[in-house]
Amino acid sequence: MVYLDKIQKIEFSYHFDKTINSYIIDSINGKGNYWYVVYYDGGWPECNAYRMDHYPYKNKMFIRIDRVSENCLDARYEVFRAEIERLEKNKGKAIIPEVLIDGPTTKLTLKDIEVTPHNLRNDIFKEGYITAIDVIMSLGDKNIISYDIQWYDSIGTARVVKSYWIERINKDRVKGRCGFVYEAGSDKFRGFRGNHIHLPSDVRGINSPEYVLFFWIYL
């Protein structure tokens, strides 16, 4: 959007709101209340409750900007604001109130888990940036679980993946089309209401979400 404004294709206004740690669109061509739909190669449009400016770009990516209701935006900003308040309350430490692992043999519900950065994707992010995959790696550091990760250039019809995925947690290892996926955010947006999006965990930055869930699926 900034680029389109720069080349005078649109009139774009935005500002940074530190209370939600995100940029907000003020207006596009004089109109406000915009949100977005985005997905990577091999994906599909999906409802999301994830900060627009935190979603990393990849080749063959689809992006659509839509006007939405003010209530739709306010609900997301309220959740983002609660995350930052939680982060500040914990003096900058990412402490997740609830971390869940739901695998064929591993069933865990853990409270108040501190997550630390492992800089797995320092090819993209600055040192110290925390992503969802750091949740699993932090649990490994604490000897709560053991795990393996695996790099994938592509997966099935998704030709552009280029990310690390959780290959194993304890005895539960990816087999065929069965394996772990995840979601993170607020209870208000659980599942396909906004938290379960096809953004690999190694590039999904987290502030201080209400919960993080890694669960087993059969595709």
C-alpha cells in the first residue's frame, strides 16, 4: 500500500499505534475501515486476526484489501492491545498463559510458559524476534518435550514454502499427510475465526498471545 501510494496509484494514509504494536490504515482514497485477506502459494482466502504489517511477504503471494465494519477492526485491535498490556505487565517477557499440545500420544496443557527467541530465521528477522516455533523450542529447552524440525522448500501444491515445520513432538512424528499444525491468539478468534491461518510457525511473530496450540491433523 505504501508503494502504491508512492507511485501515485492510490492516496494512502496510515500511522503506527504503539499500544497494539502495529501500523493502522487511516484511509485509502479518502475511505477508512480496511482489513486484509492474504495467503501464500497453494493456500486460499481465510479469515485472520493477525497484524497486517507482521505477515512476511513470499513470492506467489495473494493480497486483497477490503473495507470492513468498524466492529470488525475494533475486535482485533482490542486483542492486540491486550497482548501488549500483557507483555508490559511481564516486563517485556513473552509469557504465554496457556500452551497446548494435542498429538496422538502427547497431550499437554501448560500454564504461563515463558518463550525465548532462538533466532531460527535470522535470515528474515532481527535477533531476539520471537515466533510461534520458539514456543516448541522453549519447551524443549525446559525438557518438557523433545522435538525435531524440518525445512521444506515446497509441500504438495504449495510450491513456495521455504520454512521450517515441526516434524516431531515426543513420539508423534509426521507420517504421510499427518502431522502438526498450530494456531495462536485470543480465545475470541479460536480456530478458523481468525487464529488458524496458513502462516508457518517459523515466520509468525508473536507478541504475547492468550494461547498457543500445536495439534495433529489428518489431511
